[in-house]
Amino acid sequence: MANKKVRREKSENVEQMILNVAEDIFLEKGYAMTSTTEIAKRVGCNQALIHYYFRTKERLFEKLFEKKFVSFISAVVLSKERSANFKDVVRSIIESHSEIISQNPRLPFLIINEMTTNPVRFRVIAEKIKDTVGSLLSGIDSELKKEIEAGRVRDISAFDLFLNILSLNLFVYIAQPLISHVRDYSFEEFVKFTKLRSEEVFLTVWGGICINENI
Amino acid sequence: MANKKVRREKSENVEQMILNVAEDIFLEKGYAMTSTTEIAKRVGCNQALIHYYFRTKERLFEKLFEKKFVSFISAVVLSKERSANFKDVVRSIIESHSEIISQNPRLPFLIINEMTTNPVRFRVIAEKIKDTVGSLLSGIDSELKKEIEAGRVRDISAFDLFLNILSLNLFVYIAQPLISHVRDYSFEEFVKFTKLRSEEVFLTVWGGICINENI
DNA sequence: TATTTGTTTAATAGCTCTATTAATTGTCTG
DNA sequence: CAGACAATTAATAGAGCTATTAAACAAATA
């Protein structure tokens, strides 16, 4: 039994290495530009081994990302905390959203890339996203309307507000290679930059909806 | 001579058709996912004809986009109009930027896609972008600092302000397939939506930097 | 009509990729 | 040690892609 465990451990190590390496390359280049040959080379094993463990490249990809896509998308919804103060609601949405992205910095690019280049994957993911977004919006909507009626927030649709948050939080990650190059950031410096920028995003989103006599 | 013209016209039609079709597919799927076979099929000609006119797939791509990338990027800079009012400067940057994007709605996705998946193309484009962004930022910077010192605008870096504009203007286009699906937009409806959203972007960017006692 | 020149096609070489198969190696078990 | 079973590899089929080549076609010209 102990021996069997050792065996399994060994194989699980290779299996896990394949998963790790594959995740890295998929995130870096997207599905189409990643070859099982390249994964094998980086792992240091035979290319057939990847098919031994995962049968097809497609299954390997799904094993890695199917769950991740959905949990990533719905994480935004789940994070919505009730608070007496609408400002704090907005802040908490932005911060938890930002937090989730920073844990998966290349995932937004991959999602968008797969969904636009691969029509099959589009259909699979799109429906789940639609539901998720729908429930998030209806969740915000009533509170937002109250604020608008009370004259504390300018007239804005929940969808526009939602898009503002998504845009400001996601764009820096989607354009990360470009930004890193323009600013000569190492990856660590880029991470630090996004941390600092998080407050910037809140100020912009909140300043953008808060009633302001100076405008 | 007139005859020769007829001949040329005929060939130019096919050549032009190839360019048109190729542009569509490249914009839709990116370089890697587009095959010369598919282009030929959509044009209705033999696949070898594409190589007859453009020699390689790479050259065809470059012919279409090398200039476009640069002009697209630098259009933002060129559009900066001097105005007595800083608010109007910001507005004009946002509006002309938004206008340029709406004329090339799929280009931002292609640029990001190519730059992240293709390291060769990255180097070619990245340098030009770096210069362009640099000169834009220094152009805004002095005016922005004056506004901050005068207490009309909160303390913000030119780069953060620039990113706010880019994020809010670009994200909807990058995520277009997703947004269209979530909201059940036809392409026309999507275009109409972006037109309406343009004012939204200004309100958010400006509200996000304008001094506001209510925050 | 024969020739020239530009356009288009069919055929195919050569490459890379995915996936399968059969053979090989390594390890535990009886 | 022999046999069993998992892990790993070598070899390769089969598909799709880019690019080239040679041949066919079309139209103007001499």
C-alpha cells in the first residue's frame, strides 16, 4: 500500500507537472498557439504522455479552465456584501473583483481570446456568464435606484456602472504585456502597480457616479 | 492601353477582394487562426492565388495591418487639441479616441492578441507604441499639473488618467462578443450602445478627477 | 494565327501538429 | 524470480497548413 502510494506519487508528479506547465503556456499564448509537443518539451517528457493522461489537448484544456472560467466570473457576484452604505458596497465590489483578477492575472485575456477565436467554446461559456451577469445586475439595480432617487448618485444604469468597474479593473491585465513594456516594468513591478492602481479605480468609479456640483 | 486597364482592373478586383476578406477574417480570429485556405474559400479563388499576389501569409498580414497599428495608436496623440479649458481637453481626447476606435472596432482586440501571442510582432509594434504613449503623456502632464496645483483636479498621474480613458473606451470593444451576447445586441445595436456610452465615459473620467466635496 | 504576358489552377512537397499503437522500462507482488 | 501492471517512449498514421512549381487559361498584340 505504501509502495503503491509511492508509485502514484511519482505519476501524479508528472501529471501535475503537465497541468502546471500547460496552464502556464495556455495562459501565455492561448489554446491555438499551444502545442502538446511544446508542453511535453517544457515538462521534459514524451509528447504521447500528455495524451496518456488527458487523451486530447481539448480535454486537458477543459480540465484546467472550464471550472476556472465560471468560478472567476461568478466570484464577482458572490463577493457582493450587503452594507448600509452604498459607497461601501461599490468599494467592496471593486476590491474583491480586483483581488480575484490579481490572483489570475492572465485569465481575462484567455477568456476573451478563447471566446472570440473559438466559436465552440464561446457558446459553452457565454450562457453561464449571461446568467451570472444578469443576477449581479439585478442585485445592484434596486440599491442603485434608491441612491439615484435620493439624489446621492447621478442617473446611471447598473450595466454602465458594472462596465465601468470591469473596464477599469480588467484593462490593465489584458494589456499587461504592453503596459509592462511601455513602463519598463518587471512582473513584480507590474503587480505593485496594479495594487496602487486599485485605489485609483475606486476614486474614478465612485467619483464618476457621485453627485458633484463642480461638473 | 485601355485594354491593359481592363486586365488590371480584373486582377485588382481579385487582389482587393483578397485584402478585404483577409482583413475581415484576421480581425475576427487573429493571425494564427486564419488560414490562407479559408481566405481563398471565402474569396472563391484558388489558394495559390493568395501567394501569387502576396507571396506569404505574413506579408499579406503586414500589408494590411503594419500601417494600421501605428496610425491607430498615434491617432490618439494627434487628436489632442489645445483648449483654454482643461475639461474640454479631456473631453476632446476621449471623443476623438472613441471615434477612432469605433472606425476600427475589432482592431484593439487584434493588436492585443497579436502582441501577446506573437513575440516577433510584439517587438515590432511595442517600440513605436512606447514612443507614442510617451509623447502623449508628456503633452498632457504639464497641463494636468497646473490643474492639480490650482485645486481644480485631484492629485493623479498622467499615466493613470490616460489608462482610465483607454480602459473605459477600449474595454467594450475588446469584450464586444461577450457584451453583444449578454445583452442580445445585434451589431447595429452594439454600435448604438457604444455611441450612447461615450458620454458615460466622459462623465466617469471627468467625475473621477474633478474635485468633489461629496466624496 | 502565333506569340506574349498576366492570371489562375492543380498538384504536391514539406512541415507541424494531434492522436494512436505497440513496444519498452520500471516497480511492486506473489 | 516471474508475472502483472503502471508509466513512458518510439514510431507513425493522418490531417491541415504554407508555399512552390508547372501547367492551363485568357486576352492583347504583332
